[in-house]
Amino acid sequence: MPRWLLRRTLQAALTLAIALILLFLLVHVLPGDPLAREGDRALTPQQFEALRARYGLDRPLASQLVVFLVGIARGDLGVSIQYGRPVTELLIERLPATLLLGGAVLLLNFTLGVWLGVRQAVRKDSLEDRWITTLSLAGYATPSFWLGLVLAGFIGVRWHLLPSGGMRDPLGTGGFAATTLDVLRHLILPAITLSAVTIAVTIRYQRTAMLEVLHLPYIVTARAKGLPEGRVVWVHGWRNALFPVLTLLGLWLPILVSGSVFVESVFAWPGLGSLAIAAVGARDYPVLMGAGVLAAGMVVLGTLLSDVAYAVLDPRVQTS
Amino acid sequence: MTRVLEVGNLRVSFPARDGRRFFPVDGVSFTLDRGETLALVGESGCGKSLTSLALLQLVPASGRVEPGSTIRLGDTDVLSLKGEALRHIRGRRIGMIFQDPMTSLNPVFTVGDQIAEGVRAHLPVSRGEARERARTLLQEVGIPDPAGRLDAYPHQLSGGMRQRVMIAIALAAEPEILVADEPTTALDVTVQAQILEVLDQLRRARGMAVLLITHDLGIVAGRADRVSVMYAGQIVEEAPTPELFAHPSHPYTQGLFASVPRISGPVNRLTPIGGTVPAPTAWPTGCRFRPRCPQAFEKCQLPPELLPVGPDHRMRCWLAEGRPFRD
Amino acid sequence: MRIIGEALQTVWETPRGRAGVMFLGFLVLLALFGPLALPDPARQFDLDELAAVSPSVDHPFGTDQLSRDVLSRVVSGARISLAVAALAVALSVTLGAGVGLIAGYWGGAVDALLMRLVDGALAIPRLFLLMLVLVVPDRVPLLALVLMIGTTGWFATSRLVRAEVLRLREETFVQAAEALGASRRRIILRHLLVNAAGPLLVAATLGVGDVILLESGLSFLGLGVQPPTPSWGGMILDGRAAIEAAPWISIFPGVAIVLTVLATSLVGDALRDAFDPRGA
């Protein structure tokens, strides 16, 4: 593995470790016992005792921390108070739905967002430029849960155009094609909601990056060669304006993780977000903690991936 | 001699802060014949770079070539061209080299790709053929191990090599005219001579006309056939090179020569030209050099025309009137 | 301070910036004086006729399921949301500036430790952090909520300030002033204040918008502002069940959020352009 990659990976691991320690400390700094909820408990007394031992409030802090971290390393995130099942199992079960939603939003944002951003840069200060900026800012200002609620309420319930909740039609027939289509139909509203709220960032980043590139001398060289303007903008220009947007891909994971919480809740999309919301309602601390650990992990991974992508695409970084 | 390029009364305007327009290029005319080199000499701010950009309609977006300007490439009126036709001129009939090869080359593409792209933009060749041509061009511009260098990135090459690559790119589609905007300014002195030599060889081999833009009189001698001196957006003196060097007539040109250090000859103090170059937003009225001219007199309050002072030699100065024409 | 004044003037001159400032000004006035002019929503329970009424002349935004006038509630909610956001952001900026200053000035191990902590903290999405924190106690008093939101928002600011301090340490004019006898600390502090004031103001403005979104989200989850204190997020939650029958209950508070955060974004953007030496 190249030296820089090794170094970055170790840094990422360190950051993750610190994040986990912070999460752990959070539980202990707060007044009140997180496990003293008298809510629904599907746990046997033994399971509950094991959980207590895990967050063991009677043992020295340091050893508790070790137990915690070792547990995570082994993939053990405790047991859900609500469901009585291992948290890790629940997370894995719900992850695909969130990834599907996230993937759809990513696709939307990075195609439409990139295209609009480049367009704006090329038409800087035009009416179209200003309108796109204002509209995308309005999108950013929109609470995702509110937009989801409104869309679900009107397009889903009132006008019956698209499903307003869930991932699948419970009465639907089997068959791969039919199921896929069904899922896609259910995906439309949540994906549009989350995309509308987050696309502004992508457009902004791309526009700024593109503006900087379009002023550089090698763009003039490209035109002087007699290349078609489309090629000048997209091949010569955009290829260099790609980088900030790539770093955005890494920052995307945390946006996704947070944004999906509300959207999944409003659309009853069975992913990690709605799992977290249910855990909030039931004060199911182990699940929330597990979700937090997973979220932190995804953030660190996302940042690392975008660093790697940057290095791969910019030959200057590699050979330096 | 066939005339390949004819520029008449070229004016380029830009918007000023107060909404009016100013003219960094203000009535420039020159011609270029096949196989000859014309040097356009002037300090920064005189408008020479903009002049060259105007030839390919590459003036920055807010700028405008004013009506009344003409640029004729053989039979073609360049200023009336748009779209496909304009792109046909760029690279295919006029090739251009820019000043700083580090920022003028795209950092994320290999050198070979950038040259081949120039070839394929105008000539109907396959990728493989284009690549082969790129290799040949690298060889022609004097880069050692051309085949190996094709896959190099610009940042992996030295300044001199990058400039050679720029030349290769400019020549990729075999243009009849080469415009070189300060091709050696960003390079070390030793490398400068090499680049100029390469340009010379290529010109002779291909029978190209060259427009050499520079602020350095030193590189003009022995390289250019004719010289036009620019100041404040206008041509102030034009002559064949030997004539100009023997008899610099415009006070500005004289000032330029006086401020150039010479290795041989008596060691004197350098005499710089007093004052500073005027800003394009506020050209002086009358003769634009008047505020700095040691020989200014009353008539200089009127803007002078280009007046003859010698064989094929004109200058924009009223002093020409009082002088006998040299034969 | 003069710089800030100039920047604000520039903001006023751009159409979008002006629109943002005007809206925010209007909102602040509304929040301060609105509840005095409008009927108190807490005393509007008409127990005989608990029904949601659609918008009419009497009730321009309609009423909710408990017959409370939505317009009054939205205006009262403005008070809460703006207050929470302003206080939380003030806390975040202060903390961030403080930590950044310490890290940048002391350097060495202190700096390394602090920045590693910041990196780790930034890895945890703010929403999750707050959910974890707010889920535990039975009731979260408003001040505690402000505290929690404020203490989770200083990380990026600290990096900003630290970078500025580091830059200033290297400046030759600092060494020159030191040679003339000025205290190094004071020089850095003074110049820091001048240089960082702009970016901090921008961060604060945009931060207000972010906190409004965050707080409304938390209130929607039942974790933020607790009823009966009105909040925009809480109102949207109230209207959730009735979204088909009485959409206005949720719609208007949402529109309020959109307009407010849009205004802060526009002002923040305009401020950023104003402080940027390169110009827009």
C-alpha cells in the first residue's frame, strides 16, 4: 500500500477511535441512568444484567471503556431494549434500505447538481444563474421532515399519485421485476425529498470550482486549439473542477445519515433512520448508541474514500 | 510574397467601472507575409497580448472587438466567423503559444494526449495516428526520448520542455501562422535561446509566418524580419529589424534601447524612461507618449499619425515632419 | 468594527442580501412585539368546539385541532426559535473561538490534542449526538436545550480561528511589532479580532439558520422544545396526523422555517462575499 494511503488510513482509524471514546463518555457524563427506562422491555433479567455490565456503572471508567471498545471491535453493540435482539443484527438488517435511499439521492444530486453547477458557472450572473442559486438555497432552507410530510400528504395521500409510505406494497405479488418496480415507486418521494434539501450544497461547490477553473490559462489554450466549446467546458474544465465535488462525496455520508433520519421517519422507509427514531421514542439507548457508532464509522469511511478518490484522480498528488 | 494576415485598425474595448468603455487596443494595423517573422514589441500594458488574442477571437468575455476593425486571413474575414468556421481557424490556420507553459497546459492530461487532441480536432486521423504525430512533433521541437515523454504529465517536465510541448500543440494541426505570446519570458535565460532556435527552425521548415510578441528587444535582433513597437494601445513605430536597430526614431523606441543593458560597449548608467506606463482606462490626450517624452513640443497635443521616416519605416510622432526622409 | 459596518452596507446593497436583512428584521420585530398584538394561543382553547378550522379572515392561517389560532402560534414560535438559535450560536462561536485561540496560540501537545478531539467530534453527526444526549433525561428545560445545541456546534469554528491564529503567528509584522516592545499576545489578539471577525460573523449567521433547522427537527421528534411552549417544529408534529384533512396546521410553520433560514442564508452569503477580498 502506498505510504500516503497507509498514513491516511491510520489517521482515520485514530479519528474513529476518538469519536467512539467521546460517544462512550457521553453516556457517563449525563445525569440519569440511560438504562433505567421503564419502557417496553423485551429483555430477560440476564440480558439486562449483561447490558448493565456492559455499560457497567459500578466498574472503573477505564475498564468500562475497554469493554466498550473491545465489544465494538468484535461487532457487539449490545442488545436492544425494545426488541430484545442484538443491535448489530438490527443495524445490518436495516442498512440496505438506507443505502438504497442514499444511493438514489447521491445519484440525483451528483448528476443534476453537477450539471446545474457547471451550467451556472458558464452562465455566471445571468438570470438563470441567480434563480438557480435562490431556488437551491430555498431547498436547503426547507426542513426535510416538513417537505416529506407535505409531499406524502398531497402527492401520496390526497392525489394518490405515488405511495406515501413504506418500501413495498404489502399486498404486492412476488416476482423480481414487479418487486423492483414497486420498490422504485416507493423510493421516488423520499429520494426527491432528501435530494431537494441537499442538492444546494453540490450545486454551490460545483459552481465555485468551475468558476475558478474557467479563468485559468489552459482553458484559453484549449479554445485556441479549435476545440468545440462543449469539450472545452466539460473535458478540460470540468475534469479539473471535479475535485471539490469529490471531497463533497465524502462529506456526503454524514449528510445522508442525518438527513435520512427524518425522511425515513416520515415515509416509514425501513432503514437506519427510522430505526433510530423508533429508538428515540422507546428510549432504546443501546440501539441509539449503536446507530451513533455506525454513523461515526460511515463518516470516517466517507472522508477517507474521498481523500483516496482525490489522490487517484489528481496525478500531481500521486507523484509528489 | 504572399500576404497571409492583414490586420486593420484593430480596436478592442472593455467596460470600465463607470459603465463607459476603454480601449486597451486602439487602432492597431500590421501585415504578415508568408515565411516572415514580425515582432510586436512593447512593455506590459501596451495591449500586445490582447492584440494577439483578438486574432483568434479569444478576447476575455467582457471585451469586444470594435466594429471598424478588420482581420483578414488570406481571403477570410476572421471577425465575421462564428462557430464551426471560427474553430476551423483556431489551431488549423493560426496556432498560438502562450506565455506561461505551466498554467497553459492542462495538469490532468498527459502531454501526448494534449497534442494528439490538437491533431484530431482538425485532421481526420485515428487515435493511433494522432499519437504517432504527437511523437513526431515532440521530436521536432527537440524533446529527447519523445516516445517516452508522451505519457508524461506537465508537472513532470521542466519549464523549457513544457514550452516545447506548447509549441508542439500549436503546430499540431499544421497552421500557416504561429502567434507566440512572450514564449520565453517565463524561462531561464539559457533555455530562452534554445526555444527561439526551435521556433526559427520550425518556421523555416514549414514556411510559416510568425508573430512574435515580446517586451524584450534582445530576442528581436536576428530573429525577426520586421518590428512594430507598441505603446498605449497603438503602434508607434514600425520598420524592418536592421533599420529599426540602426535608426530608432520614435522617442519611446529610443528610450527602450537606452534602457537595455549591453554586455559589450562602454559601461554607462542605464537611462530608464521617466514616468510610468499610462493605464488603459486613461490614455493621455494627444500623443500618448507626451507626458514621458523628453522631446515633446507644442504639436504633440494633437494625436500624431504614422508618418514615414525611412525605407519602409514609419513612426507615430510629429518629429517625423521636421526630418528629411532617409534613403 | 468599521469593517463590519462596511460589510453590512455592502450586504444592504445587494438585492438578495437586502431581502434577507429585511425579512430577518421583520421577523425579529414580529417575534418581539407580535405576541402582544395577537391573541394568546395558550388561552384559546375553546373546549366546546375543538376543531381545526381552515384559513379565513378571522384566522388567516386557520386553527389547529385544539382551536388555537395558527398565526398566533407561528408568531410565538418565532420568538422561541429565534431565541434558541441566537443563544446557541452565540455559545458555539464563543466556545469555538476560545478553543481555536488556545490551540493556535499554545501549539504543541495542547494543539494536537484539541484538534484530534475536534476531528473525532466532527465524525459524529450532530443530530445523532443530540439525540443521544436529549433522549436520556425526562424533561429537557429550554436552557438545557440551548446549552446542548450550543456545545455541539463549535467544532468547525475552532478550526477556523485556529487557522487564523497560526497564520498570524507567522506574519512578519507580528515579529516586527514585538521587536518594538509590544506584547505578542496583544498583537495577535487585536489582529485576530479584526481578521476573524468577518468569517466569524458569516459562520454565526449561517449557524443561526442551521440551528433553526436542527431545533425544529428535534422538536418534531419530541426531543427539542417541549409543549406547550410553541415551536415551529412542534407545530409541524402536531399537524402530522391531520396532514390530509387540515394541512394548514403543518404547512404554515414549515413555510416560516423556509423563509427564515432562506433569509439567513442570503444574508450569510452576502456577508461572505462582502468580506472576501477577492470580491464575488
